Amino acid sequence: MQAKKTERVELVVLNKSGVLGRVAGHIRHEGWNIKRLTVDEDEAPSRAAALGGAAAPCRVGTSTMEIDIEGAHTKLAQVMDRILNLDCVISIAMFQDGEKVIRRRPQVMQTQVLAAESAANIPPKSPQAIRVLAINPGSTSTKFALYDDEKCVIKKTIQHDASLFARSASALDQKEQRRSSIMQSLEEAGLDFASLEAVAGRGGLLKPIESGTYIINQRMLDDLHSATAAIHASTLGAIIAAEIAGPLSIPAYVVDPVVVDEMDRNAKLTGMPGIERSSVFHALNQKAIARRLAAELGRPYENTRFIVAHLGGGITVGAHRYGRVIDVNDALSGEGPFTPERTGAIPAIPLINMCFSGEYTEAEMIEKVSGKGGMKAYLGTGNLRDVQKMINDGDEFAALVLDSMAYQVSKEIGAMAAVLEGLVDAIILTGGLAHSTRFTGAIKQRVDKLAPVHVFPGEDEMLALVNGVIRVLRGEEEAAQYD
């Protein structure tokens, strides 16, 4: 008799009706038994969604299934090949020799559009509504959303072929593919482009500016085409927004780009002349979440003192005093806590020694600090879900790494409490890592005596972009000029 074996697979699936039964049915049909099955929604509903707010209809619905299966007949790879043909399955991960091997449906690898259930045609805009298109490019994806006032009409993520982008000399080389993908999706959804009143793009690495909603002008576009700005995909948000808005004779804007600089002058000095601390952080999400909590508390944002920790691939912790972020760590340059992929602040002398050891090039050292550091360097993965599974399987070192990251975030929050002179109305935890109750719980345990802790998992940067534009179009705020 052939011995049975147990294999573990992970599936990313669309949250369609009956998906669990279809996947389980295929596995059993192939002669394999399901020993264990867990399903986790990939993005928990936002607070707005939980309250029935405007963001609720626009959430992308995907879940991750982890399945332990036992069988002795059909090869696992053949079973997975057939399951991969299901229209509700996006990808399958199998484990071979301790390595995770991910396979995706071919059509998904090229341009995968994740929507709630289907790409329904865009309805006509009511005469009173303000229709705004928002664009947010990521490293290998492009998100866009269409809003009528604060109501989301359509929201999609276009997943591009990462191997093609890896060969790009700069983000600027990706512009046409991203722009044409957005235009094609909107045309297929039936958008009347004449109904648009403005386009908003994610701001890139511009020169330091005050917080606000900026109209995209030629000077901004010139700066975005520089070599410094072109290293990050966010640069393309404003460029693509301007190219879409131009032929329509409507304005294009950026809102609270990553270079918002409101730092107190005491926060700038480093102790080494020629090197000054910079303000590069998740300004859009930090400001938006701070405004949201202020509204829930019934107070103007400009009359609050908050500490906001954005917990993602990069972690930034800002001291918000009366509407201005007077201090924040620059995670891009290596300040603050270590993160899933970044080292954060590390002792200078050992780093200098490593730089001059002759073992690494400049590019390799930058990658060690900003792309392959932190949790990824210790555990081989920057995915919090993978780390939590390690911990659940009894990996004590994985638990130490995660708890140490939470410890360092807590320490940064404590530093910002000192910046605010101990007068803190609330501490806010937001970003993708805030979905982990273990992680946020470890932070709360250390800082909740400083101020009440509020958790806003994930981010809603699209709505933040649109809200900034709407404030200008309604005359509640004057558009800022970039010069």
C-alpha cells in the first residue's frame, strides 16, 4: 500500500459565493483528504466600512486559504494545476524543499484586476456630485478609484508583470504601460470622461513642501522627471494624472505627498554638519487618519495633539501638533524602528566598517538597509502572515523578531510623546501591519498609559486623495502652488 503524505498549500482566492466549496470539492475529487483548512480575509474592513461608510462598497475582496491535504494518488502539482483554472483562484503556493513556490493563472500575471465582484458599468454622475479620479502607483501595481463626492463608484488594482518592471531603468519607463492600463479599464467600465471634474495623483519625491492640496504645474512635473524622483513609483501618480487631465481641460492635483515638511527646527540637526534630518513619511495616510479620528472625537484636527504610527513595509511615527507634523522619522533613509524590509536606525560605526570592508558595493549596502533588512533579513520573509505562522508553529526566534519590532515602534512613540511635551490626546496605529492584533497588542501594552490608543487597520489613500481635492473644489481650502 502506498503511504499517504500530507502537503500544505496556500491559495489566494476572490471572495465569491461558493469559492470554499468549489476548492474543497476539487481537492476531494482528486482523492486527497483535507486535514486542516483556514481562511483569512486579506484586508479587514476599515472603520468606515464597519460603520457603513463610503469606503465599504469599494473594498477589494480576496482571502488566503491555508490547506493541509493528505493523499497518495494524483501528484499534488497536477491537482493544483486544475484548481488554478478556477476563475475564483488567483494564485497557489506550494512548498518544495522548504521553499515556497507561487504559481498564478497566466492571465492574472499580465494584468490582474481585483474588484468587489465584477466591473459593473459606471453610472451617470448626478448634477450635484463632484467626480474625481484618483491614481496611486505602487512598486508592481497601479491602483485607481473613481469617486462621486465621498462615494466610491469603482476601485481597482491593476497588477503588472513584476519581471518587466524589474528591467526598467527608472519608474518613468513604466509610465505608458500604467497609464494605458488605467485608460483601458475605465473605457471598458463605460466612463464618460467628460463627467470628470478633476484627477488626483499620489505625490512623489518632490522638494520639501507644506501640507496641502497642490495643483500639478509644469515646475512640479519637471522635478518629478528628475533622477531622484524617478526612483519611486509614486512619482508616476502626478505625471499620469496630469496626462489624463490635460486633454480634458480639468485640473490635476497631488495631496500631502511623502515630502511634506512641517518639522520643528530643533528636529532638523543631526550632530554632523552637512547632514540634516529630512521629513519623508506616509503623510497622506497619517494626515487622513488623524483627521478621521479628530472628526470622531468631535474636534478639529488643528486642535489636537496626536502620535500617528503608520505600520507597513516602511514604518513612520509622527508627532502631530495642532495640524502640523513637527517631528517624524525618515524611514526611507534609515531612521526609526526596523520594519518588515528595512533596518531602521542602526549603530553608525559598525555600519561604516561594513561599508569599507570591501565585501559589498554601495548598491548592495543600500539594498541591505532599505530592501532586505529588518524582519526579512532575520527570517527570510517580510510577510507578517508568514511570520505569524512561524510563531504558531513554535518558532521562538520569529516571536522575538516580531516582538522586538513592536518594542522599537513603542520606543519611537515614546520619543514622540516627549516631542509633544507629554500632552498627547491619542495614539493612532494604522497601515497594513495594524491588521495584526498580536503586533498592535504588543505596542498597546507599552504605550497605552501615555494616551488612548486607536487602531485603524490598513489605509485608504484613495479616499484621502479625493477628500483633499474635494475640499479645494468646494472652496473649503485653497489649492497650494508648487514653486
